[in-house]
Amino acid sequence: MDVVSKDQSEYLIIRGDKVYEVVIGLEVHAQVTSNSKLFSTSSTKFGAEPNTQVSLVDAAFPGMLPVINEFCVKQAIKTGIGLKAQINKRSVFDRKNYFYADLPQGYQISQFKDPIVGEGKVILDMPDGHKEVGIERLHLEQDAGKSIHDMDPESTFVDLNRSGVALMEIVSKPDLRSPDEVNAYIKKLRSIMRYLGTCDGNMQEGSLRADVNVSVRLKGIKEFGTRCEIKNVNSIKFMQMAINYEANRQVDLIEEGKTIDQETRLFDTKKNETRSMRSKEDAHDYRYFPDPDLLPLEVSDEFIEALKAEIPELPDEKKKRFMDEFKISPYEATILVSDIDVAKYFEEVVAKMGKNKDMKLTVNWITGELFAVLNEKNLEISQSPISAKNLAKLINLIKNGTISGKIAKSIFEHMMDGDLDPQMIVEEKGLKQESDPKALETLIDKIINENREKAIEYKQGKEKLFGFFVGQVMKNSGGKANPQMVNEILKKKLQE
Amino acid sequence: MSDITRQSLNSLVKNIKEKKLSSYEITKSFVERSEKSKKLNAYITEDFSNALVKAKKFDDSPNFDLKLPGIPIAVKDLFCTNGIKTTAASKILNNFIPTYESTVTQNIWDEGGILLGKLNCDEFAMGSSNETSYFGNVQNPIDENLVPGGSSGGSAAAVSGQLTPVTIGTDTGGSIRQPASFTGTVGLKPTYGSCSRYGIVAFASSLDQAGPMAQNVEDCALLQEVISTYDPKDSTSIDFKRNQYRKELSKNIKGKKIGIPKEYRVDGMPKEIEELWQKGIQHIKNCGAEIVDISLPHTSYALPTYYIVAPAEASSNLARYDGVKYGFRSEGYNLIDMYEKTRSEGFGSEVQRRIMIGTYVLSSGYYDAYYLKAQKVRRLIKSDFDEAYKLVDAILTPSTPSSAFKIGEKKDDPISMYLNDIFTVPVNLAGLPAISIPAGHDAKGYPLGLQIIGKAFAEQEILDIAYAMEEKIEFKNKINDWWM
């Protein structure tokens, strides 16, 4: 595969002297965070026993009618606000008609012509700067149930727990150009929704899935190529793999002089390839029409304004504030704001540190030591074994010279054993840094006396031996000697 | 008391409250008469023994504050009844027993009503003669081998034949008013949003409306008072101030302006219908109301519009009957095969016809030409009425273009069958209330009805007009119990 990536923002496919560009648009299905379903009062809790969270409405019993869940409407509008999008004061629920065993009504209630949210945008923080991705629309719809094909050789089982759960379908414009941008887009979208509390973004539980539209064209050409839609991809990694495969497949077809059929494809995660699911000719005719069981959804300006007042500081604004307030780099700020819980943790650490803050040290400890531990133990920051309060104390101990960075690392290890107070560890284990010049001079004199010959060699020009003396001093002090002071005093004494 | 079943609902209520009759006596009379009337085939499911137990229970601790104290009532088999089989007269729901109760029936039981059984109707309420029922034709008590109308044919026959004091039907395009007209009874289709659709097997959601059917206007008013409630479980239910329809009933319609739409004088309408209409006009005048000639210019488009909108919604509403979750299933070698067999065997031909029409008019490439255009015409029809109501308070028309016809006469001619609804469908398309009252007989002695159409939410007004006309018309139903 001749993929050229001059820098990370350019993803091009080269065949001979031809350079192809990949055009990607995403339809993300985000499960609305809500206790009950879009049109019924059943619970939406994940992982319950099959068919235990199903109401008569969800199972489409005769005479049952949908009643809109106002909370889900609020969540969709909030998400729209987070995407800087047009909120439509009047939207319409339509029926999308098709038969399937896990679709009890024989239709999905969705929004077709008049979605609740119109055009908006998402800003991606790419290594070479910002990239704006347009949002085409966001609409509310019901999820289907789940067909389970692998429990019995002859039968398919149906679990309706998911049937009727509220989804937001967020449709991007075809503005994405590489798997990396797709990665950044999904992460940013998830981050915004997690800030808003409108979708937990949990891809393992299926709270975030996407249909990926891929087309290719010669770089510099304006017209879009024929696109293929890859259905229901449920991880960023698979999205990237699917795009990579699909883009190359399309380029190969063009190079062979063949045409690309507009079709729906599936991504086989085991074989790492996409394959045709149905062609345009076989596409369902969904016979959309306005659901006569539901009136058009109308919201007032006051309703929208009240929701705007509930919107928290979002990642882009937070990033800007972090940069202004804490004087940290855009790169550092991006990392800290990408997850609302990380941002919260960071701000808590900063708040607990008091007046004499060291931002550089703080950022390094969170994104370095702490992230490494979380990664290793596979924990979310909300489950961090070390509280923000105690990390703040540890950083302060370094900052005020009580302990060295090296000692701090070993204290950090101890702290994980039940979120221990670093001050206590320092006292209990006597790890306080030795910064008394007289005590250090005495120690250094002793070391020089014990190694007279080496001290003479050093004076004669064997400067490498300086490291040996530092090591001896640190060793004899049990690692507690203040390294900077040791350096200074040693230099002076060795010259004497 | 052999005359119990001849009594009106209001006199039964009065007799119970005055302790002249017990609920058990009344219930037993209707049960016995129903037992003797099997030939009418009005019931799909009888619940007689339960009804008698409930009647006894009522008598043991009666509550006379209720509006229907211990009154037995049979209902159309389109209303879901908790624990009682509900079929919509279809094979596909042949074995379906709901675990829930429709709001409208619940309202009846809450006011002391007792379920007698579930009444026959056209399959999924699709039909005008009750001939599409999986459970067979209903006989009109007026004459042997005469259709009772439809879709609420069993309901109309049960009221007319005195198998139940009153009943409820549903009206999507005339399914209460046309059978009322064919059986010499009174039927009210309320304003869309007046009665909850929760728990009613859906035909066409934007048109379906439950309503009362009775022997007289006062009974109809009382039942409407009971069944019409605002229901948050139905998003199209409307929260408006509902009258005490029976209590507020008045014969004083002096000074009311009643419109006569010229477009309802259709070609080929029998002379006796025209004469009936003229008689009705005279009665209105005699009541002191004023007759005003009006125009509803889009009337002729109502029937084709209806036969696009209703099947479109039905094709989607009936998709849930797929053999997967409940009801009839025919085994197949895979899912699609199971769907096809289940739905081909489970639905009758009229239902299949409408599903196909509905699927067609919604399909891509045809949507704009049919469904969308029909929605536009529907708005024009509604605005016709809005214009007319600037001039008049209500509108008087015949209920049907003919009297009841023989069983089998129109069965193979759907167009001629659909034409039965020509005077009733505009009302559903406009969401308005309308009542059919018996107003005379044709040469064969079959009853004919007149329809009074009101403004939205003006049920009281049309009940009043019907009440005043009823007194002048002095209609007597000619029932000779031929089936006994």
C-alpha cells in the first residue's frame, strides 16, 4: 500500500504519477444518556438480562402509542448547542419502514426531513493546527433491538432491551481527509458529549457507533467520487482500518479502469476488509412519512435559552482558558481538556497547590507518571489511586525542595497503596531531602577523604570522576541529599 | 322483566339508582337476549359469566354516584381489554390476549360499566359492511341477509338488536356513523383528540377516533361524557374543556345556523335520500334554526384523498403483525418466508389490498404524487370547513348515499363499497365531530340516517341539534326479532 503521509494531516494514495485524496463523512450514532427510552418509560441500563427492560410500547403491542421523552429532547438540543449548531424550533418525527425481527414496530421512529438540529461544526486540534469539520445535522431516533444469531444453530434470538433507546444521529459533512482526522473527530465529538453529559461515548457498550462514507478522487479535483457506506463500525481503530482498506480498494478499481458502485458495505474485522452488503439498486425503500402518532415537536426560544444556561465550559473554551490562566502550551492544554474528568482532576490539583504553583511540574506529573499508572492498571482518571489533593501535596514537596524528583517517584509508588499522604511517607521513612549546607559539607569532606587518589586524578583533569563523587554522596545520603547543592559544594571542595 | 333490553341507557341508570332494577337483572336480560341472538353473529368473544359475576358484585356494594352503575356494555373488538381476547376481527390476532386496557374502555369500567363481550367488526376496521371479518358476517337486525354496515357492524347490530344498551365503536372514515345509519341507531364520531387512542388497535392513526353508539341521543351524550378524557398516553389527545354532555343536553337550537352543502347532492343519489334530507331541513326550521346554503368545494376529492391517507398509515401500522412477537405465525424456512406466509395467511384480502395501496403510495417516486398531494388536499378540505363555519354553526347532510344493502351485494366491488363513505370521510379528514341520527325509512322499510357535522370540540352543539331533531322526527326502529 503506497500511502504517503508527508505530515500527519495529509493522507494520500499514490499510484504511479497519480495522487488520490480520500474524502470521508461520518454518521455517528450516539446513545443519549437518559434513564428511560425515547418514547417509553423502560430503563436504558446496559447489561441487564435480555428482555427485562421492555415495555408494551417497545415491543409494539397493538394499540400502544409513543410518548416523547422530554429529557431526551433536551439532551439532543444541548448536544446541538455544543456543536455550535442551528437548533430547529420545529422538528418532525418520521417513520422509517422496514421489516426485521429486532424491529418490533416494523418501522423505526426517526427524523427525516425536519431534524431537531441543523448545521454546526466541530474544531479538531491536529498537530499542524485547527481543522474545522462541518456538521450537517443531528436528529433523534429509536434504536432497534438486538438479534443474536450465535446462541442456537437453528434459531435467532431477539433481545429488545435496546429497542426504543434514544439515539442521536450526528451527520458530518464530507470534510474529513484521513484516518487520523477521523480519530480526532470521533474523540472530539465524544469529548464534547461527555462534557455535556449527553452521551457517555462508551464504544465497547455500543453507545457510540458510526457509518463511514468513503470516496476517493484525484487530488486537486473538486467533484466527489462515488461513495461507499461502511455500516456500523464500533471502534476508532476499526474505522481507520476500514477507511484504509476501502480507499485503497476504490483506487485500485479506478486504476483498473473500473467504476465504483454506490453501495453499502460491511467491515470484516477479522479479515480486515470491507465487503458488499447491498447495492444501490437493492437499497431499502424506507417509505418515510411523518409519524401520525406524534405531533411535530415544537420548542420555544425560552426552552432553548434555559438549556443554553446549563451548558458547561466546553473543551475549546476550557483549552483557551487553561492556556491563558495557567500559561501552558496548546499541546498540553489539548491533552488536559480532551477528557472532562482529566480537566477536572487537573484543576483540582492546581487548586490544592496553593499560591506557589509549578504548572510545568503539575502537567508533567499528570500526563507522565499518573497517566502511565492509569494506563498500566487500565483505570479511568475518576478511579485514580491517587487523589488530586495528595498529588498536589507531592508536587509541592518537590517544588519547595523537601524532596527530589527521584525520591518523589518512589513516594508516588507508595502513595498508590491506599491514596497515602506524601508528607506522611516523607516523615515516616525519613525521606526528607538533606539541604543543610553544613551537613552536606561534612559528608562531602568524608567522601573526598576516603577517595583521596581519585580526588587528585580529578584535579589533574580527569573530569569524568565528578559523576563518581556525586554518586558516592547520593549513595551515602540514602538518596536524600539535595542534588543541586551536592553539585555546588562538590565542585568547590574538589578544587580546594 | 322482558322489556329491560328495550330500555334506554338513561332509563336503566335511573332504574338502578332508584333500586327498581339490579345490575344482575339487567345484565342477565342482556346476556339472555345475546344468547338467543347468536344468528346475528354480533359477538366475537362473549364474557357473559364474568359479566354476571361482576353484576352481582356491584349489587353487593353498589355505587350509585357512578355514571354507568352496574350497566353491562359490549364493545367493539378493536379495544384492547385486559385478559380478554382482542382480535380486531383478524386471524392474525386470533389468539391475542392483551395484558392492558384501552383508556376508553377503562373509563367505562371506572364509571361502573361491566364488559359483556367483544363485538364483531370489519378486519382491522377496514370495511363498510362487516363482511371482511375473519369471524364472519354480522346480520343486520333490521332484516335477514342485510349488512349492518361497517366497520362497527357488530356494535351497530348489538345496539339495534338490543344485545347491549349502548356500545362504543371506532370511526376512521365513517365506521360509527354508517352502521348507525344502516341499523336505525345513533352514532357519534367525536373531534379527533377527544377520545384517547391508547389501547385501540390502530387502523389509520391520524383519522381513528372512538365514539359512542346508542339507541337515542341522550344515551349517546352520556356515554360520550364517560369516554372522552384527556390522556397523556396518547400524544394526539387534546386537553380541552369537555362538557357534561348529557347533563347539558338541550333541545333549544333557536337561531342556530345550519349549513346545507350543495356538493353533497351527488349524482345517482336515490330520491328517498334527497327527500330525507329535505325533511331534515324542515325539522331544523321547525326547531327555530336557520338554514344556510353553503359550499364545500373540495368534497369530491375527499374519498380519493382518504383512500390514500388511510391505507398509507395502515400499511405502516400493520407492519407490527409479523408473527415474531404475538398473534398468528405461519412457520417458514427463514425470516422472510415466515413473514410472507404469516401475513398472507393472517390478513384477509381487503386488509392486504389496503396494505398494498398504502405501500405503493408511500414508495419513493410515488410519495409526492400520492401521499404528499393527498396531505395537501386534506388541508384544503379542512379549510373548506373552516370557511363554512364562518357562516354556520353546524352542517346537515345525509349519513350515507343509500340504505343498507344485502350481504354479498358489493363484496367484490371495492369501489362501490368505498363510495358508501362519501359523506362521512370528509369529517375524518378534517378531524371534526359528527353524529348520525336515524331520520326515516326507505321504501323497503330500511332505516336512513342524517348526519350533523360540528365545529371542532362542538360535540355539545351537535348533540343538542340531534336531540332537538330526534324529538321532531319521532323515528321508530322496525325490529321484529326475525332471528329468534
